[in-house]
Amino acid sequence: MDVTLIYPYLPTIFAGLMGLSILIYVVLDGFDLGVGILFAAAPEKDRDRMIASIGPFWDANETWLVLAVGLLLVAFPIAHGVILSALYLPVSIMLIGLIARGVAFEFRAKANVDEKWLWNRIFFAGSFVTALAQGYMLGAYVLGLEQTLLAIGFGILVAFCLVATYAAIGAAWLIYKTEGDLQKLAVKWMRFSLVLTAVGMAMISIVTPLASERIFAKWFSLPELIGLAPLPLITGGLFIFLFWQLAHLPDRNDRFSLVPFAGITMIMILGFFGLAYSFYPYVVPERMTIYDSASAPESLIIILAGTLFVLPVIIGYSIFSYRVFGGKAADLRYD
């Protein structure tokens, strides 16, 4: 087989792989960040059960972030430099938050009862700061990495909406993984946070086409407008369905406890595809396409071979861990 035949498609392949990694990270690490954010509102008696619900998964979930950033670095090195230079401060804050929550997660397991409050607060703060930083980066990216007051203000608004989104998916995870009083409390948390999630998605959906004439034309020209209309309609329908479903949870036999998590995941997938459609083929909005910033085809072929080996391994052990630790979260034990 002549590998040169796929050279023109390599930037698109790597953009797809990077996008897939980001999407999986947002869903998977989103729920454990959300559980950390909800720590602030949780009764002390429920916090160990909340930790037990994410304990086997949280560190593996962050692998997808490493993969996404790694692909950006090796496949689109010029764009990597531009994006991380523009977002240097929020990226640094995000890393500090991730380190803090990781340390708190481990140390609270060894802390005395009278010291656990400190690590609980650090765990919440690390989760909250990480979500804020990621939300700000999303807002800044939507507005083309500008540094104006308007862009900074929009980034801050998106940051708090992403915190609410992570709280919603974290609450959905708790509905699935817990029972009793904590499950009922998680239903209340999700109802509240889902409102802010809807507001955040609406803001991004409105601002994104207004920020770029090119994106506006992609969404509101015919026949594209007709073909894309189902995307926001289905998303809105899912929000309505989730609010209705939450009014009927928890149910007696716990048959529908996975529905909120599946629903919010589908909303995030639809939102991601909307953003991907808006910005393609640009990797730096309105400045640099995936073709302008891609590495040499010969380098991409070598990287692709390694990625096709690593990716199934990550997917395999993720599926394995979720199967092994499926079902309701048990009491937290460290023996």
C-alpha cells in the first residue's frame, strides 16, 4: 500500500483524533470534577460515598487530556505554541488545580478525622479552579483568543457556566452510582445546575456565529440552515426531557438512574459537534487552519502508527475499569 495516498487526509485525521480525545475527557473527567465541585454542598456523612463513586476512575480519566494535548503538540506544533502562549495563565491555573485535587484525594484517605476538613476543601477548590480555568479557555477560544475586556468578560461567564455543566454531569453520575438520601440530593443538584448549563450553551451558540462572519455563513446559509436545524432542536428537546425525567427520580426500582448521565452526555456531544463544525478547518480561530499548522506528512505517519497502538490500549483499560467497578458505590475502604 502506498502510504503517500493518505498524506492529504492526515491533518483531518489528527484533528478528529484530538477532538475525540477532548470530548471523551470532558465527559469522563467532567463527572469527577463535578463530584468535587458538589463537595461544597454535600453533607459530611455523604462525602466518603461520593469519593468512592469516582475513586477507581478519576486518574484514568485524565489520560484523555494528556492524549489531546500531546496530539496538539506533535501534530500541530505551530498551533500548539500559539494557543498555549495565549492561554498560558489559565493553563497554569488548571494544572495547579489538577495537582491540588490529586494530592487532596490521596491525603484525605490518610488524614485524621480532625484534619480531613482541610483536604475536603482543597479537593473542592482544586476541582472548582480546574473547571473555571477550562471554561475560561473555552470562552477565549470561541472569541479567537482575543485579550480585550469583552473577551475576558465572556470567558469568565463561560467559566462559571462550565462549572455548572460539570456539576450537572457530576450529579448525574451520583444519581447512577448512589442510592438513598445521596441519590435524592443529587437529583436536586442536577435540576439546579442544568439551568446554568442550558444558559451557558445558549450563550456560546449565540456568540460563536456573531464572532465570525465565516461561522455565521456556515450556520445561516441555505441549505446548511435546514440541515443543521435538528442539532439545536434535539439539544433543546434533551434539556426538556431531562427536566421531566428528574421530576420522576429516584424511581422505586432504580431502573432509570443512568438516563440523566446518558442525557447530559448526549447534550455535550451535540454541543461539541456544533463547535467542531463552526471552527473547522481552523485550529486557531480565523488565523490558522489544520493544514497550515500540521507537521510534515512523514512525521504524521509515524505519529499515527503510535497513536493507533496507544488509543486502543487506553480505550480497552477504560472499558475494563468501568466494567470491573460497575454498579452502586460501596462504602469507602482503604484496607
